[in-house]
Amino acid sequence: MPSIPLILFRITLFGLSIPYWLWLAQARLDSAATFVSVILAVAASYPAVWLGRRLLEAKSTKQRMHWVTTGVHFVLVFFLGTAIIVAVITANEWRGWVIPLDPRISLALMAITSLIAFMTVINLALRGWGAPFAIALTRRLATDWLYGWTRNPMVLSTLAFLVALGLWLQSALFVLWVLFWLTPAFVFFLKVFEEHELEIRLGKPYLAYRAKTPFMWPRRPKKK
């Protein structure tokens, strides 16, 4: 269990992000600020993840894991959240090729993917006794329901929602940005940091789960 100071630290960090994002959603950004937010903010997540991994390797204790994970998750939420918000509010300014898709189709895809994302949060809360990112790290391994199909249903559904959003915006560049700029940053975090952190936190049961469950692309769970 994390200490009380760490819990308060987490609440403070993530609480400070909300007013910043609300301000950002209403701000008028010039082209330079947009570029920094959409491109460089995503790039900034890589050294943070790499540093977090090195800190875990230097001293793989659960106490250090809780503090390092809190820091890495906050940096990731801050930078990637900033990039996503700015990308959405400025998408019409750098739309690129217009995707000729009926908006009703993309709205349906957005509804489906957002529902799946919400279900992963419920799945994690009920089975893993935790919440997304370091707000409340899972206290046990979630291996069934959506987590029986893939180890990362939350990330997958979030990225799928953003692709659907890009289709609704009819922006080819937004979809390409999600697929080829944002997605690699998430994958880098999952492979370089989170898998190692989960191994420290959950031990051999996680290793067994990782061996039999796909990393990202869903696959029907094998019957026992």
C-alpha cells in the first residue's frame, strides 16, 4: 500500500492538471505553440519513460516503484494530455487531405470505442482494485473480461477512439498523427516502463499472464 504522503502527492499532481487543461482548451495558440504541443510534447515523453526505467533498475523496491511510477505517469499524462487536447482543438488548421466519410459512421465508432474505454476502467476497478495511471495503482492482477483478450485494452480503446475522432474531423493528418506519432509513444511506455513496473509490483502471476495474453491486438482467451 502507498503511504499517505504519496497518495496526497498523487491527488495534488493530477488535480493541478485539470485547470491547466481547461485553460489550454480555451487558449488561442499560434503555429509555433501548436507545433510544440502536438509534436514536441509527445517526444518529451520518451526521455521521461527511459529515466523511469533506469530508476527502477537501479533499485527495484516497491517503495521506489510507487514513487517513480507516480512521477512517470504524471509526466506522461501531462505531456500526452496536452498534445491530445491541442491536436483536437487545432485539427482543422492542419487537416490535410479531407477524409470523405459519413460523419454518422465516425460518430458510431466514437461511441463504441468510448464505451469500451469506459468498460476497461470498470474492469480495472472491479478486478484489479485500481484506477487508470497512478491515481490508484491496481492492488491485484486483472486477467479476465477485457483484460483476458489483451493486456492493454485501455490504451487500445483510447487510441481507437482518437482514430475515430480523426475520422469525424475528416482529417487525414490527425489520423496519421495518432497512428504514427502518438501510438509509438504509448507503446514505448508500455514496453519499456510499465511491463517492468508490473513485474516488480505483481510478480510471477503477471509474468504468467503476460506470457499467454497478447500485448495489444485482442485475441479470444483460451478456455481453461
